[in-house]
Amino acid sequence: MSVNIVKDIDDWVSVQNVLISVSDKQGLEILAPGLVSVNQAVKIFSTGGTYKKIAEILGPEQSDKHLVKVSDYTGQPETQGGLVKTLDFKIYLGLLTETYNDAHQQDLKRTQAVAIDMVVVNLYPFSQTVARADVSVEEARANIDIGGPCMVRASAKNYLRVASLTDPADYPRVVKKMRVSGGRLDIKTRFGLAKKAFAHTAEYDGNIARFLAEQSDSQMESCYTKKGD
């Protein structure tokens, strides 16, 4: 298997396209208006409850200008219960493309996709769910986030160009840095955010693995009615 080894990058990247999909909506009232204030051309792509919260924060006029439903961008509606929202080729092309890779840039044009410069994601509250004494294996399974960790990992891997924000406590600092730099973020900031993002997904996966390891087959089977035997 061949991999892309990148040499040429931009130190400072202008944040033009932002993908936001969060379970914990704390701090969006700082982040969303902050992004708009530092770049009047910014586009915020969002999903489900996050989209509704940002629309409420920005108001109708700014939402019309800056806010885009991911389903409108991808052309694919969310599946029932929000099971699949962001697992789409156009999304991951936008996250993983490299600025100075001609083939990647041609793929963006071919699919009418945009390069995504920032991802803001935090994950389904798995730890809080399994902390309940009466939680079932099925309830835990249903609260395992799939799309979120994928977006975090993709954006963090591509810190060459993309900022991966996983902690609401970082929103004010990032907005402040963008404000003083003309809406841009530097490679050191992106790299620092990537470190934190991978630590976040590692902890999340570790919590899942530990919980499942503690469950017996009988505990798992008691959740279900088997059909088709």
C-alpha cells in the first residue's frame, strides 16, 4: 500500500468551510458568531440538532448566508434516528484533501466538493450512558458514535490543513487567534488540536472496549428477541 508523504504545506490556513456536529452544544454561542465575525464569507455545514442550535444562535439572516445542512450539501438525507449523517464521500474528500496535490484538487472539482478547513465534533455521551447502574448492553451499543470519531480522526490526520476542535473549552482561544490573524490558523495550532483530538478518540474507544469486556454473553443476549433461527 502506498501513502502520500507530504512536503509542501501552508503555515497559515484561512478558515472558509467549517463542519460542526456536536453532542455537547456548550460554547456554540461563542464559536458560531465568532466564526462569522472573523470571516463574512465563512460557510458552516451542520447536522440535526446542531444545525437547529446554530440557526437559533445566528438568527435567520446570518443563517441564510452562512449555514448549510450537510444533507443539502451531500444530496443525501439523514437516515432514521440520525444513524448516517456525515459518512459521505464529499465530506471525507473535503477533510482529507491536500492543498498541493493536483489529483486531490481535481477530485474536488469533479465532485463539486469543498475543502473543509475546520471540524468541530464531540461524541455521543457513551461514558455517561454506561455509568448508569441499570444500563443494558443494547443501550450502550446504541450510544456508540461512528461518524463523529471518523470525522475527528480524518481532520486530525490532516492537520496539514484542517483544525480539529473536540473541546468546547478551546473555542474562545481559537476564535481569538483567528480574530487577530485575519481568520486564519497556523500549523502549530492545528497540530496541537490534532494531538488533543486523537487523545479524545483514544479515550472514547477505550471506554467502549472496557465496558464491552465486562459484559457476559447472557447479559448481551437478554436484550434481544432472536428471529430467523
